[in-house]
Amino acid sequence: MSLTLRAAFGVAIALSVAQVAQAAVTPVPVGQPLARFDKVKPAVHRYLRYKQVGDTIQPLDVWTREIRIEPDKAGVRRLHIVQHWDGATPGAVKTLDSWFELGTFRPYSHVRTTTRDGQTKVEGFDFRPDRVVGLQDLPGNTQAAYDVAAPEPTFNFETDTEFLQALPLAKGYEARIVFHHPGGGPPAPYVFKVTGSEVLTSSAGGKVDCWVMTTDYNHPEWKPATFWLAKDSQVVVKVVSPAPDGSTWVKTLLW
């Protein structure tokens, strides 16, 4: 084989490998029925969040997340997720109230209420196919003028914990998900990868067989965040996120 042919053959193989690698990432478009939406069942999950530097642990908050399936104001059955964050500092409380389409997790509205130092801030958002805007009929909405374009319809990043439950997790699975954190930066696609499995053991000896999933949140220069999701329920059991400053942020299910 001539040098020219070998070079051409090498380029062809490289392109083929790149195409296969790219094809291995599964896009998850908004509005598509999710393969394991049945895993998203009415329940209450409570998490402890803390920051760790070496052997020093700083508690941040306790995070209660409730999944409901109930009628909205128009009487249409929807997925309703209500979150309540109790901060380590007395009086620091945050609540999140979010509505979605059943079966697809298409977001409709999101209201965030934060109380700190005796002051309460209300932020409300309306998810539309091409943008996310401020809720106009929400009293006291400080984000009424909010308007961010969404080149692709976007999921709500503040409910990723429940959203991941609905994916067809399996060895080698990779998902491309467009997320938007209401009030944050513009919507962007993120890749979440199932990198393997692991059995977590609690201090009391309980064991949970988990899928292990990672994402770099579009910062390849950072160490990736790691999620452990129970294989049977696909509930997020634990999340470990190394921070650029050398600290580690941990979220763990209280059970």
C-alpha cells in the first residue's frame, strides 16, 4: 500500500471512529417520552449537602425534594416537584415549585422563593419552546423582565435529580441534555455518562447497587461530578462534585 493510500486509509478510520463515538451519545430532546419516566413516582427524598476540605466538613443545608403527580390550576394532571432547602444558618430557607408535562419532563413553570436575613425574594419563570421568560402574573416577581433565548427547547436544571431517574441508564449510556438554570447563564447541552456501577455501603451496613454517572458541566478542565443512582429505583443516592478551589461538595440521601 502506498504512503498516500495508507494516509487516506488512516484518515478514514479516524473519521469512522469519531463518528461512532459521536453516535454513542444519545440526544434527549424536550417533548420526547422518556424511557423510564415510570421511575419518577410520588415520593419525598431528603438530602444533606456539605462542603469538605481535607477532614473538615461544613454542613450547608438539608434539601427536601417532593415528587407529586396532581392537577394544575386548569385541572390537567402534571408532574409537580416541590423543593425545600433549610440552610445551616437559621432563617435561611429556599423553596422551589416546578411543573412539568407527564411522561416527557417538558418544563412549564418554575418559582423560586429565597428568604435570608429576614428578606424574601421571589423569582418566577415560564419555559417556552424558544425561550425562558419571567412569569408575568406572579406577584412580586423580581424576574418579570427575564427573557433568555433557547436555540433548542430546554429542560429545567434545578430538577436534574429527578430528571436523571427517567433515563434508560445502562453500562456505556451517554446522554446529551439541554439544561437551563433559571436566572443563570443561557441554555446549553451537557453530556452525562454512565461510567460503571458500584455498591454503596452505609455506615449501618445497608447496601445499594448503583449506576455511576459523571458530567463535567462543560468544564473539561475540572474534575467531573459523580452521581450514584440506585439501579432499581434510579433515585440519586449520592453526588460528589470536586470544586476548582480543592474543596469537595457532597450531596447524600438521608436514609
